[in-house]
Amino acid sequence: MAGGLKITLEFGGGAELLFGNSKKHEVTLPTCDKPWTIRNLLPWIKDNLLKERPELFLQGETVRPGILVLVNDADWELLGQLDYEIEAKDTILFISTLHGG
Amino acid sequence: MCSRNDQDDGLMEEKPKPLWTEVCQKCSAAKPVIQILQIKHAYCRDCFLAHVNHKFRSTLGKSKMMRPSDVVMAAFSGSVKSHVLLHLLHAGFSEKSHKRFLFKTQVLYIDEGAVLGLPLSDRSANLRLVAEMSEQYGFSAYFTSLSCQHDNQGLVCVPLNKDSALSVNVEFEAELNNLIANISSLTAKEDMLKQLRQQVLLRAAKELKCNKIFTAESSTDLAIHILTDVSLGRGAQMHHDVSFCDDRDEEVKILRPLLELSSKEIAFYSVYFKLSSVFIPSLCSKAQCDSSIHNLSKKFVMELMENFPSTVSTVFRTGEKLGSSSSTSVRGDQEDVCILCQVRLVGTAAPCSSSQATEFSRLISSLGPSGFDNNSLTCLPPTDDTFLGQSSCCGPSQNSETCCVKADVSGKCGSGQDMLTLSDVEKLCCYGCRLIVHDVKTVSGLPANIIETARIRKGLQSMRDSIKDFLL
Ligand SMILES: [Zn+2]
Ligand SMILES: [Zn+2]
């Protein structure tokens, strides 16, 4: 797996505001001896992409309640949530349901 | 009506373990993509989308409120859920023959950029995006501004299309900003904005000759509203805020056709149809979660959803049931309603009511430890009197010198703007709105039409008072 794991991260519903107002990020996760899961993706996002106010995106080791996670358009609740093992070319969408309107 | 999903009424049922199911539990064919918590099922994409559409149509259908002659104004903010509302409406109009919606629909966008301090360029860009989104469905669309409530006359709605330009009335916007800036707490600011938005919707609907308004609140939003309303002392009007139909206004009903869908279902629907949205930040978007009561309720409900999902629908359904008994109250004349939110004033200040207690503690704090004596208590409104029916026009507030002194000459108190005091306005408000008005610093900051109504009602009241001695 030279060159790491290439995936797409998307943010919507207002969550993009915390990521420099950019909805789509093509990223390469560095090669690592453990498999990448969402559990260790979240701190990576916090260190590498999150521009401000981590408490509005994360709570403890998971996402803040009210932020939905979809892996390749499927509910992460059906995929093991934090334990989902990320594969190359996955698209992971974080969509916030926290703002009114 | 209250039998909706009653099978899962578990009060504090813990979140079920994720369903490791290989196939959709509806069609048993495709791979599931979403776990729907209310019904504890995992559905595939097609079954899920059909489920959302069905919920929307059945909510409208079983209300038995829609008539072919109806003209509906869909409130469209550009947000995810309001776009889902448009999409579902459009789907309803594209159905074949007997399933097609027969009513007509128009779309209204309210520009609130002024309050949020967005630069004009951002607001114009948002307007264009909103225009593009509504245009693709072929609805006729209009836009207006939240500040139009400071304009007492004239038309407020402007047709919206991709060439529309935002015209800003600097004076009214300054007034609106002033009003919001004058309110000290974020809770009261949000509450005021909500009331203003509601008034603009109703006014626009009347202007566009619509007899119904659709708004896009999800069941999750309504659970948040319930907790917020209770915390804000708006329990009496809660059923208007959270049930399918708000009929406070005599001509225009506000309906909430998405109220059986959760924010999760709505978000997934928008993802699957690739519905774009404009993110327009709200006052509290980036605020701390304990910055206002509304934000706190939101945090609470979201955490419930996460850990005890069925509890959210319990909150929601409890609120709905609380409403059904009080919503049968007879409609009074316009003089008995709160001038801000149009809820009927129950006017009874029972001894030891919370409004009395608030009044009392306010009095004590304003007098300070040395100023309080036996006489101070007489300043409080009498317990068995209604707040509306008070004979004095200045109440216990400190503003009295601006009021009665000049009033006696003409016998018509409140004929000039400077004579209308905040406490006068407060008396025309329900308990919840009184808390907002109490947070406002000056009367002149209030929207023109509220001042106008307050003045008319106050005039009527004092006229009644001045002739009451001549009546038997
Ligand atoms: Zn299916
Ligand atoms: Zn009110």
C-alpha cells in the first residue's frame, strides 16, 4: 500500500464551516501498521483538516451528537460505526443536522 | 391521531444494537443503507425514499386539511430540510392522476442576512442560489426581508428569479439590527427572531393570497421546540408550536408536513437526491452549546437521539398530547392575543403564578435592599385582575413619568409614540414574550407594526377606562 490510503471526505449541513467552508476534501491517509478505522480517522481529521472549534465537531472519541456519518452513502450505524475499517476510494460524508432554518 | 407509532413507547429504552442485517427489512432484496430508528428497521435506498415520501403524504392526508382550492406558501430558507420539503412537494405534483396534489404552491424566501451581519455580497449570492433551487421545480417564488416588519405599509414580497436583486432598505435594517442588538440575552434574541419570522410569513402569505403555509420542521426540531418552549414559559402555546397545524391566525394556517420525519431521515433523503443547500448561519451556529436555552435543548435532544433514540419521539408525542385539550379553546377577538406571537392571553394572574413571581422579583431587584418597604407591594398588579384589564397605564415600572402626566389632558393616553412605554407593551404580551420585551431596552426599537398595534390597543383600553364610570 505505497502512498497510503486515498479517500474522499465530505462535509455538509453546516459542518463545512469548520473546514474552511470547503465541502469536499480528497485526502491520503499515511500508511500505518494498524488498519484505518473511523475511530482513528477522527483524530487525524482534527489534526489535519479541522480549522476551528473542534468541540463543535467531536465529542469524546466520536462525532458530536447530531452529526451523521455516511460511508459510501450508507449509514455508519449499519457498518460498525467507529470500528468500520476504511477502504481505498471510500467516500465518508459528515452531515450536520444541528442548525435551524 | 395519538396512535402514531405507539408500539415503541419505551420511555428510556436504550439504543438497540446495530442491526447486522444483510438485506433490507422491507423488500428483503437490496442491501440496507439506513437504519431508521423510529421503526428500528434497516431499509435499502429505494424503500427508504418511498418511506419518506409516504410519511409526507400520509401526514398531509390524515390531517384532512388540504383542499384542492388551497394556495400554499412553502417557506424556503435554502436549508437542507426546506429543500427536502420542496422536493417532496414537487414529487407530489409530478404524480400520476389521482395521486397528484391539487393545491397550488408558491415559495417564499426570507432574507435574514441583516441580523446575522452577513456582507451584502454573501446575501446576494445566497439569494441567487435560493432562486436557482426553487426555479428547478417550477414553483413561482418570492422573497422578502425580515426587516419588512418595520415597514408599516406597502407590499413586502418581490418575485424571485435568477435575475432578482436584493434591494436593501437601510433604514429598516438599521431598526431591525437595533432591535436585536438591544436584546441582551441570546435566548431572547432567538425567541424574538422566531416570532418576527412567523409574523413575516403570515404577512407575506396574506399578501400572496395563500391560505396555508408549509414549514419544514422535523420531529427532532419539534422535540427541541417543546423543551425550549417549556423552559421559556411558553407552555401554554406549546401545542401551536409543535403540532401539525398552527391556527393562531384566523386566515392563514401554518402546517408542518415534515413533522413525522426525523432530522436523520431528512438528511439522508437530501443526500440520496443530491439536493443542494445553502448554509445560512444562524445567530448561534458557532456559539457554545450552553449559550442559549434553545441551544441547550438542542444538545439535550441530540444526545438523547444518540443514546436513547425512542425517547425523542416520546418527548415529541407528549408535547402533542398536551396540546389537544387546550387547543380547543374558543377563539377570542384580536384584543385578547399576545401582540408578538398571537397566542391567546389567558389573562388570569392567579395568586402566586410565575408571572407574579417574576414581577415581584423584578420589583425587588429594581428597588434594591433599602428601597423595599410595605408600600412597594402595592405596586404589584393585583392578583385577581387580568394583566390586560389594568386601569393604570404605567404599571409598576420606572417609566411612569413619561406616561400619565401628559395623558390626562386629552384623556387619551398613548396617542404619541413617546407615551407608549415598555411596560405597556409588556402588558399586551403573553408570559413568554414578556420575557423578550423585558430584555428590550427601548420601545422605539420594536417593529413599527407592533408599536402601532400596541398603541391602538392601549388607546382602546384607556378609552374604555375613561368611560367606565359612566356605564352602569
Ligand atoms: Zn428495500
Ligand atoms: Zn406572546
